Amino acid sequence: MEIREYMNYNADEIMRLYTEVGWTAYTEDMSALEQGYHNSLLVLAAYENGELLGIIRVVGDGFTIIFIQDILVYPKKQRHGVGTALLKAVLNRYSAVRQIELTTDNTPRTVAFYKSLGFSEFSEIGCCGFMRC
């Protein structure tokens, strides 16, 4: 598996990935999603034999805070280390950043995944989070 920067936005490729993982709210406005990609701090992709396996997208200032906006792995490739490799690549790149955040579904599987990589729930560190949708 190779992790590299996702430099050339491919709408068909992104549409397919987001659709397969069920994130169709994003694909309802592909032009907004494309702008999101172009304005991201970093987008990394995992490839194997030229095939896209997954994507991680980071927003923020890159010095005091980053927010992991998206991490998607094709369902057939989940639980094969792709998400871990993508997340570790981001954590290594931004190791000096004090505040690394993300929001995810509150399921035992996702909670266990992020905790295994050193993340804590806000309540465990005396914080709370807010979102307006």
C-alpha cells in the first residue's frame, strides 16, 4: 500500500468512494465537495496497484489545530489497515500540532478504532463539543 498526497481531484473517483461508504449527503453537492477538497490543508490517499483504497482529508491551520474532516475506506478494504495507515500518516505529519480533532459516528467500532490510535472522547479530557448542522 502506498500513501500519497491526493493532488488531482477526480469527481467520479470521489463520488464512487463516498457513495460506497454511504456518505451521500456529501455527494448531493459535488461542486461544494470539490471546493472542500481544493481548500483543505491536506488530502492523502491510499493506493494499491493503482487502485484507490481510501482518503483522509484535513482542515485547519496546520500549526495549532487540525481537524480530520473525512476518513473514508472502501468497505471491502476496511479492517485491513488502510484507515490506520492514513491516520498515522496525518499524525506523523502534524506531530507538533497540539490540538487534533475529529468527529465520528458514536459506534463501538469507531470509538475503539480512534481510541486505539490515542484519541480521547471530549468528556474524558474535561471538554465538550458542539456542532451546528
